[in-house]
Amino acid sequence: MLDKKGFDLWADGYDRSVGLSDEDGTYPFAGYKSILNEIYNRVLAAPGKAVLDIGFGTGTLTAKLYERGYRIFGQDFSEKMIGLAQEKMPDAQLYPGDFSKGLAAPLTEQKYDAIIATYSLHHLTDPQKVDFLNRLLPLLNPGGWIYIGDVAFENRALLEKCRRDAGNEWDEDEIYFVYDELKPFFPEMRFEPMSYCAGLLSLTAVFTHTS
Ligand SMILES: C[S@@+](CC[C@H](N)C(=O)[O-])C[C@H]1O[C@@H](n2cnc3c(N)ncnc32)[C@H](O)[C@@H]1O
């Protein structure tokens, strides 16, 4: 698994290497652009302009929203990635920090219309994912959504098939999303496959109205 330094080193070549894997339709990034486009369109279609991006990398997705006037907040532990993203989004509030230890304090004081995490949360174990998502849900404004785009599978059999097909390319250190194992914790969660190895998970908070 890449650590903070590993991502610093990958930062300059990141957009290119992701683009190549997506164009070739190969694991792990087959479906990458479709996922980012889908999230972009859903955020644009919804009301509200506050977006939190967790593990934003070079800011590929959020920079497009920033250009459309969205208020962008984010957290990433790679200083190099933060530098590249901040150049594209000078007024975005981007904080350093390891999300396996939680969100930077100022980010917990805001509410968001969308919380995005693309190709980042597979660095958390499954129990950590559940815990982290439970901490994110109360940060949504009413009607807001969490969108997770990542290497993800409907069930473990499909993950195992992808692992066999990927052979030596498979990254044993990354812990990919398996929808039917997460759904018991989040019955409202939806999953849409976007390629044979990637999908979009979406989750909204259930708000109760008090009179
Ligand atoms: C594969 S890149 C994805 C970047 C971007 N979201 C995208 O879709 O192109 C993963 C990003 O998550 C960040 N990241 C990984 N683990 C992290 C952690 N534990 N805490 C904070 N950031 C982390 C990395 O620095 C990197 O920028």
C-alpha cells in the first residue's frame, strides 16, 4: 500500500498513469473517467454548493466543480498532491491529514451537500470504512449524498474473479469495497457497477422531521 511518501512520488505522473489504465480498460482504473463524470453530473444536478473531497489527489474531479462555483473542502495526506490541487483551486480549503485517523478538525465543523471519495478509501480496512462512513453521514446537509467511486464489486465472487484475471497486477495491500458485505451496515447504500472492476457506491442520510 502506498504511504504518504509514495503518493508524493506518484503525484506528478498520477493523471497520466490513471488515464492510460482507464483507456486500456485495465484493472485498477478501468471505469475511472465514467465514475468521475457520473459523480460530477450528480453533484451538479443537486442543490447546494459545498463539497468535501476525501483523498482528492490532484483534484481532477473537484477542480471541475470549483470552476462551476462550488465551495471545495478536502483532506489528503500527500503534500505534493495538496500542492497540485491547491494550484487548480486557490480558494479551496484543503487540509493535510491521514483519514484513517479521522477528519481534520475544521472539516468536522462544516456541513456538505456532497462528500466524495474516489479511489482513496480502499486504504481503510472494512471495519474502518464502516466507522468512517458513520462519521461522515452526520456531516451531510439534508438531501446530501456521499459518493464513493473505487475499485468495487457487487460481491466477493466478482472480486475473486478480478483478482485471478489481474494476476500479478493485483494489489494485495488494497482493501476493495464489496457491496453486499457493506450493505448490512448501510441498508440505504446503492451500488452501480461502472466497469468489471469499479463501481459507484452512494449513500444518503435518513433525516427525520420533527414538528
Ligand atoms: C489513487 S489517489 C486518488 C485521487 C483522486 N481522488 C482521484 O480520484 O484521482 C488516492 C489519494 O488518496 C490519498 N490518500 C491515501 N490514503 C490516505 C490517507 N490515509 N489519508 C489521507 N489521504 C490519503 C493519496 O495521497 C492520494 O492523493
